[in-house]
Amino acid sequence: MAIKIGKRTIGLENRPSIISYGSIVGKKEHEGPIGHEFDQFITDSFFGQKSFEKAESQLQKTAVETALKKANLSPENIDKIFAGDLLNQCIGSSFGLREFGIPFIGLYGACSTMALSTALASIFVDCGAAENAIAVTSSHFCSAERQYRFPLNYGSQRTPTAQWTVTGSGALIISKAEHKPYIDKITFGEIEDYDITDVNNMGAAMAPSACSTLKNFFEDTNTTPEDYDVIYTGDLGSVGTLLLYELMEREGYDLKCRHADCGLLIYDNEGQDAHAGGSGCGCSASILASFIMHRFESGDFKNILFMSTGALLSPTSSFQGESIPGVSHLINIKI
Amino acid sequence: MAIKIGKRTIGLENRPSIISYGSIVGKKEHEGPIGHEFDQFITDSFFGQKSFEKAESQLQKTAVETALKKANLSPENIDKIFAGDLLNQCIGSSFGLREFGIPFIGLYGACSTMALSTALASIFVDCGAAENAIAVTSSHFCSAERQYRFPLNYGSQRTPTAQWTVTGSGALIISKAEHKPYIDKITFGEIEDYDITDVNNMGAAMAPSACSTLKNFFEDTNTTPEDYDVIYTGDLGSVGTLLLYELMEREGYDLKCRHADCGLLIYDNEGQDAHAGGSGCGCSASILASFIMHRFESGDFKNILFMSTGALLSPTSSFQGESIPGVSHLINIKI
């Protein structure tokens, strides 16, 4: 059974565990400061396919295959797959995963999807609705630019607050098998909209939702940032991170002492021209399924928070003058 | 706890119940054969908004407000909202629901989303992760045509196998409060791809997944179509329905005796020029949250299957020559 803790947090009783993980990234991510952490990397943006979108599907398929292989499991051993991406109609997932024959639960939470998929997979395993479940997401710089901004061929200039969509995918296998680390608590986020309309400033659009979910979690669990080894956010980047610090300070929490942002880990922002940092569903996913899991294995981490942050915009909504709502989902991973 | 039944089916022990529901449709749906069943209808496609997309968000918001009002609940009483639609980046849901302040779980299953959202809400309530949860989806003829086909102003001609996207939304409130009817079993679907590439023939693309999910459910539960009052599919339309009968017959099941398709109920296909029938996330949602629930209330129904059917295509994937995978999720509703 799941237990409601406070207003918004869910406690899991049966310790759904991360028994395996797989990651794959692009060339730029491989050349970044944590490039050696990922299982695989591609040097060709097309990954042998005919389009960037098909390449993204291939990334997701490869991340899942890697996680399965490491756990010595086959698709028949998996009860459910929770997946999503940034592409219209989530084709990164549906086309990437169609051959596995695993019941498919499609998600859309923009860049918050990795925490969302892991949270749902954990609840399913915890309550007995699945024995083994996979959580996976992906993004691709070239498919995202074409869809949200401009085709790369246009050579558009990026603003200083703009972030660089990560080419990559990360997959976790969550299982009832006793294994460390496990998902202990979950806080699903509310949609927060502070009327940000600049589509080149995702960090500012997402920071309010990150603050809201973190505040709910700390209040529900009666804990503070100091109680955790690290608090990871998904892809707030440099702009969103500073805003989050400010918003959390107003709520009485000093986040700086424990915080790291996946979007600020993946590139050397100046040397690699990534501007405000990395972003995309594949950013927090590939880092969770490599860098973070490695630190649990080495014993560096015992208790962390992982919160992916999502901007729920669409090119259509922005053309129609809408602001950009944000949503952030949080999981507490422990040994 | 949830119990795994057979290979793919999940049984719920705590009888998560549908305690309230709300529906709203457009003018054409209101003028159809079951038009009197819906709570509300709009006569202006813009619903007082400046775009079809904003109108769709308004539909979803209204369906939720209606369900809340009928149950005498406010948004603070709701733990989670599970929502999705057909628009890119699911903006029908994120913009329609942002003001409620309810933790938001965004879903994408194309037209299968209403069964998906209801299934997830039921599992959350069953396992204690939520006391009250909402499941809601929407679609809008004009926003769907603009996005998937052509802007209406082009006056494009529709093919005989084409379906008409329903303008409408339906919302359910699922609760642990003991109340009839309740969700007893769930089967999440696998992605099935029979290499259909005709984007004007969604029925054919979805029928294989409908067959696969139904077959899994019947095998897991050791039941046959005759054991249920009615088996509803979401929006197979006239073409997909005949294909499903044929596929099920090959598996040894006679579906005809018990089957109804929401896409064939909502319009007078000839008189209303709907061709092969209705479709869209709002089709099965608005019918479940009205027509079907009314028959449970009157005592006509005691045990039904409700399976929404989704075609996981995107205009981009079709332009790139991809086929159309389908996915269908099933819930068993009982008194």
C-alpha cells in the first residue's frame, strides 16, 4: 500500500528498487564534463536512420535494451513500460518501443517526464500492479529545434537564456526484487504559471513549479535540504537555478548547500556554447540512469531527491499569446 | 493491493468507485442520436475563446467543474488529476487544468487516453496513493483538423473511411468512498502495428491493438464476450469495427453479440455526414461520462468492458513514411 504523507507526498511501503539502468547520449554530451558516465554515445545525429525523429526513437530503444541486458532480462519479463518524450504525439516513445510487446503507458510532462515515469513505475511495482516496470524518456537536439524553434538549417541565433536540448535517453528498470537503491517517496507537482512568455527562457518558466513541489515535499516530510545528500533538478539551467534559490529562500529554505541541476552538469556551458545549460526529457533521464546511479553504487549517495522540471508550452500556445505553465515531479531515492 | 491476473490483467481489491462524472459536447454531438445524454453543449466552436485550442481547454475545465459540482467537492478535495488530449504537447489539458492546483499527471495515448486515465486514477485510489482522483480527456474537431489534416478553411474533402473528431470532454471522479459502480479490472495494451499507412483510416490502424488487448483480457480472466452486458470500444468506427469482429473471430471470440463502439453511437453517420463515425479523446470520454454512467444508474448495466482505442500517429511520422501503431487500454466496470 501507498501512504499519503501530509498534503501531497506519497510514501511507498514495499521499496520498489532500481535494479538496472541504461543510457545513451550524443557526441556533444559525450564530450561534456560527465561524458564518460554514459553507457553509449552516438557520433552521427541520425544514428543510422533517415530522420532525427527516427534517430530519437532509436535512442530510446537502445537505452531500454541496455537496461534489459545489464539485468539479464528480456521484454517478456517486463509488465509495463512508462515512457514519454517531447515530440508531437510522443512518437519518440511509441515508435521506439513498439517492437518490445510490453504494455505501454504513454506520458506527457515535457522535461518532467523522467521523474513522472519513474514515479508511476514505482507505484505500480509497490502496489503489485507490476513486478518489473521500465521508465524511459528521450530527447534529441535536432528534432526538438525543428519542432519548437527553427530547423537547424536556418542557422538561427540563440539567446543567452536559451538552453541546449540534450540528445540522449535514459531507462530504469524498477522491480519488487529487493535491491538498492529504492524509491521511498513521491511528490507529484501542481501546474504553476507565473505568466512567463519568453519561449527562450524555460528556466524562469519552470522555477515556480520546482519551488512549489519542493516546498510541498519538505513540509509534508518535515525535512530540510540538509537532510539529503543532493537535490537534483532536471533542467532549470543557470537562469532557472538562481530563480529557484530566490523563491526557496522566500519560503525559508536554503537550497544552495545541497542543490545540483542536471542541465548544468551535462555541458561545459561556456566551452561548449550551451548558453544557460542543457534541457529536454533526455537530460535528467540520461544523468539519472548513469551519473546518479553510479554514485549510489559507489556508496557516495544514501538519500537524494530527484526532481525533473517541465515547461508545458507548445509552439501553438505561444503563437496564441499564452504564458508557459510549469510542472515538476519529485522522487526520493534511498539506500 | 493490486493483483496480477494472468499475463496482462490487473485486479483491484478495494473497489475504486466512480462517484461523479461530467460531460460537455459541441453542437453536432448534441444534435446526434444520444445528444440528450450530455450535461452541457456549446453552439459556438470557439466557446467564447479566441482560438479552437483555447476552446478545447475550456471544454476540459468545464467537464471537471461539472463533475466536482455534482459530487459537491472542490479542487482541494482531489489528490491527483490524470489528463490528456490530442493536441501537440497536450495543451488542452495543461492549459485547461492549470488553475485547479491539483497535482497533474499528463498522459498521451491518443484516443485511448480516457481508459488510460481512468485506469491510472483507479490504481492510485486502490493502493492508497490518492483518496479522490480525476480522469479527464478532450478533443475538438476544429483543433484536430488544423493539426492533423488541414485547416477547415481549405474545405478539403474527406474520404469514406475518415472519421469525425468529436468536440467534447468527459471527466470522472474516482474515489475510495464506497459507491457503485467500481473499476474491477484493468488491462493495459501493447503497441500493435500492422503496417497501416492510410491516415484517413484510423479504424484499421487501431483494430489490431483492440483485438490484442481484448484477447489478453479474456484469456487472463477466463471469460468470453457473453459474460458482459456490453463491450464498448472507443472509436473504431464502421471500418475498424468490422475488422475487429474478423480479428476476434480468428481468435475464437464472437464479439458482435455484445459490442458497441462509441464512435458509432455519437452521430447519425449518414444524416450528419460523419462518414465512418466519431473519433478523438473526447468521444469515448464524453460517452463514458454520460450515456454509460446513466445506464449503470438506471440498473441496465451491471458489468461492462470499456476499451478506448488509440492510433499513435503524428503528422511528422506519416510524412516520414511510418506506419500507424495502435494501442488500446481496457477497464472492467461493475456494480
